[in-house]
Amino acid sequence: MHALELVNLADESLLPCQVTTQADGKTYELRLTRASASPIRVHSSIDFEDALRQLRAELEQQNLLLLCNRYRRDAFVSSMSRQMSEGLSCYLVVAGEPVSPELLADSLGPAPRSDVVTAEEASKFINEWIASFDD
């Protein structure tokens, strides 16, 4: 179980929550619980990374962001990190620098509000980071 916080994008208020993971070899489930709200459950037959993408989309529809490493601007998930962790680890990349094994992080580890962005903003940063190696 991971004790985390959600940020409400309307007023930047913080809401405590818990995220639990469960896998049975065929299905990967994430369950987010918080006070005064129904739990959010997402399932994937691929891995937890796929479930994290679904959870992010669901939360963004509710105008919420989960303050975890995977939802940081600089979080990058490689195919190798997905395979090694069932999709529960990501790299925290630095602009202009290649992926470093020292920067491997728990996707559901807590992250500061200043680093967590929408999926669209994160995708833009990662695409720019990747493009910086094309030169």
C-alpha cells in the first residue's frame, strides 16, 4: 500500500489517498481509495504501467493529479524497466542526458507537487528529451 496525495487542480488543495496494487499473473489492478469518495479501480492484462496510464486518465477527468513519481514531468518508462518491475518503476530523466540506472524510481513513490504534471505536459517533456538525442 502506498500513502500518497491527490491535488485538486481547481484549488490546489491536497487530499490524502492510498493506492494498492494486486496482480495474479494475468491481471494487474490498481485501487485508489480516499475519504468521502468511491474507490477507483483500474485493471490491465498488460502490466501496472498500463493500469497507471488508465488511472491517470481517470483522475485527470476528475481534475485531479496523483503526486507520485510516475506522473512527474521527467518520468520515463522504458520497455526494460516495465519488464523488470511489471511496470512499477520509471526513470527520472535529466534534460540533455541519457537514462541513468541511478535514477530508477518506484512509480508509486511520493513526488512533490512542483514535479507532477498532466499526461500531455509530461509527454511533451519526454518527446523533447528524446529529440535532444537526434542531433
